[in-house]
Amino acid sequence: MRDALTAAGLDATNIHTELFGSLPPINPGVVGAPPTTRPHPPDGVPGPGPRITFARSGLSVNWSPDFHTLLEFAEACDVPTRYSCRSGVCHTCATPVIEGTTDYSQPPLEAPAAGDVLLCTATPHSDLVLDL
């Protein structure tokens, strides 16, 4: 649209645009890198905890208390996630919960929207299906 308006003779400094679309995963340090592996169970002995299902990734594995948060667990499974918590941008990791319940190891300062969980501080309370 910008090109068409400029070609029609409008001054480009007077043209304001906004881009809309789906957001790609935010993974600091690997932005733009092609995925190297498919989602998989984490290395080591399977966990004894609740069943965690990453619905979009097609992976179901049992939680292991070796992980401190659902974000760490998703990373160990190479499940694509959005986050920027470690660089100070809160609520980027908010993820819809399709089924199940979670607990927070540290209560968030601001609760996520109803039906969402903040992966960076959450652990599963029951079997869990996440929209990841």
C-alpha cells in the first residue's frame, strides 16, 4: 500500500502504516535460527509427575521435578515457546491452558488472563494440556 501511495505522488513522510499478523516465537539467542530438532521427551529418566501435553507440538511426557518451571521443561523438550522473561519482558510466556491446573512457585505480580498460565514460574498441579 505504501508503494502504491508513493507512486501516486503522496509524500512518504505523511504515510503511516501498521503491520498485523501472527507473532513468531520469541526465543532470545535463537531468533531466526531454523529448528534443529523436533519436540521430544527431555533427556534422562522419564519423570514420575503429571502428564504434560504440548498440543500443537504433538508431544505428551510426564513432568519431572528436576525442572523448576514449565518453561524449563518446554525448553528441554525443544517445544517452541514465546518468552522474554529472562530479559525483563513479563507476560510474553503467557500460554493458554486447554486442560488441567498449575501452581506458581512464585506468584506473579500481575496474574495472566483467565485460562492462561505464565510458563516461567508455573509447575503442573495435575495432568496438563498446553496450547504449544
